[in-house]
Amino acid sequence: MNKDYYKILDVEKSATHTDVKKAFRKLAQKYHPDRKTGNEAKFKEVSEAYSVIGNEQKRKEYDSYGKTFGGGQQQGGGFDFSGFQQGGFGGGIDIEDILRGFGGGFGQQQQQVRKGRDISMDIEVSFKDSIFGTQKKVLIAKVSKCSECDGSGGKKGTSMSTCAACNGQGKVHQTQNSFFGAFQTVVECIECVATGKVPKEKCKDCRGAGVRKQEEEITVTIPAGINAGEMIRMGGLGEAVKNGTPGDLYIKVHVTPHELFKRSGVNLVVEVPLKLTDALSGTVYNLTTLEGKRLEVKISPLKKTEETLRVKGYGVPQGSARGDIYLKLSVSLPQKLSSKAKDLVSQLKEHGL
Ligand SMILES: [Zn+2]
Ligand SMILES: [Zn+2]
């Protein structure tokens, strides 16, 4: 089912936008149904390919996923050429005009799914919460479904009447100038949001919009083990639109650094500077894990100035397993020696240390 749009446009995957535009222009002229070399099916195919590859955002999506997500040409399929047969190819061809045409008259009345805008917000969690996960309640001010009229835009109990702007058709005709000359397009009626009906009396809270900016409390589930900078997507919690589906909410997670632990993948790392004597004779290190458990970790005399000691478990949860804690042991040299200590060092010297 997936078409190779690059192949259709006869360009390399690495082609620049200008190259893509040129290739499309060449093929569009060749296949345009008004031409001798015309081929409607090919023309549609080329146009469809260009509507994706010629659009930076859609091209990215296509490159990554092999498809695009925006509304539009995916479900449209058939293009109606009857509207602009008389146009022909004028001098200054503006390819952008073709694209503008895609939304309306170019495709047959494409049932574009109305979708609200995606929104994003930032959230800060403690280091511990990022490791074990948590739930956070946040207040967010966004355009959402009007709670007074439940999105209908009408005053409670009011009846609906036929929209005067579109005569109840839900759409209105517009004349558009394009690449192929002027043609009629059909666009959604703004008054009734394509429903063909308007409430007799508008809702006072949203003035008939069906949506309004309001504060909403939402609960965000922070999954265990989330990394700083990761995004959580909450489908349908973006901005609402009347007669459509809401956008999505993206939450960027920031993590407050911990005073003791640092994260390294599924493991936690603790820097442990040891006194010279502890490094030489070994010691016991009192470790309090992130969940508050106290452990006595035996440290053997160091063989090198820096060693790593693993404390199994107690790291980042991974399903039923856990990462580990790594103690990064190092020798902290004394900054000052008392005269007594200096004497002792000379004695050590005699022992070849
Ligand atoms: Zn309302
Ligand atoms: Zn209308």
C-alpha cells in the first residue's frame, strides 16, 4: 500500500527541496490532463507524492514512518479536475498554488478530520520520582470543550436552526486562483463548523464557540525510570475544537539532580572519596539507597587509586529487575599533615611505602 514517493517523483532520497520542486514541476507539466502527454492517473500520483515530499514536515514523517499523519490527501485519493480544465499553463507557474489547492477544490470534498492543536508543557520531578515513577497533578489553562454547553455552543435547552451562512450545507463555495487558473473550491462553513446547524441561542460562556479557554487539572503519570528530557504524550489532552477531536498534550520531563546519586542508564552512581587510611586499610561505607534503605557496604583496601564497587540491585527498576548501584571509590589525599602525622609518614617511608 505504501508508495515510494521518491520513485514517483524520480528524485533521490537526499534531494533538496528545490530539486523536488523542479522534478515535480517537470512531471506535473508532462502529465497534466490538458496536455497531449497527459495522464490523469500519473498526474494524481505525482501531485500526491509532491504534497508529501514537497512539504518539510510531511517529508520528515514520511521518511521516518513511511506515511504522514496530517489530515488531507491520505483519505482523499481522487482529485477532481473538472474545475480547472480551462486554466491551462500560464507563464508564471506558482507551485505553491497547487498545494493551496489541495485543501479545498483540488481534492474532492475531503473529509478532513478537524483536530485541535497539540500543546506542550514542562514538568519537574524529583530524582527519586524519576526512578520509581509517580503521579503528578497539574493545572493547565487550555482551550477545551465548554463545560457549560458540553461543546454544543448553544444555550441549554435551545433548539438548532439551519445555518444561514451556508444554507445548512455545511460548506461554502469560494473562487480560488491557482496555477491552473481560477476555479471553485468548497470550504467548510466557519459559522456552523460544517455541521449546517447553529443554535438559536448561543451559550453565554463560550459565545457559541463550543470551546473556551479554561483551567483543567490533569493527572500525569510519570513512568518509572524516565530520563530527563523525555516526553510523555497524552493523547486527546491538547486543545479542543468544535466538532472535531482534540489535539495531544506533550509533557517534557525535567529531573532535579540528586545530591548523592547520578544516573547512568539503569544504574546509579555514587562518588565515594576515601580517606587515605580507609583506602589503605579498608572500611565500611554507610549507604542509604534511594528508597531509604540503610546498607553497610564493606570496602576492602584499595589496590588502585580509583576502583568501582557494585552494590547489586537498588538501581533503576526494569520490569521486575533492577539496575545496580556503583560506588566510585577514590583516594582523597590529606591537604595538611600534623607534625605527628609527618613522623608517621616517615615511618611508612622506612617500610618502602
Ligand atoms: Zn458553551
Ligand atoms: Zn454553515
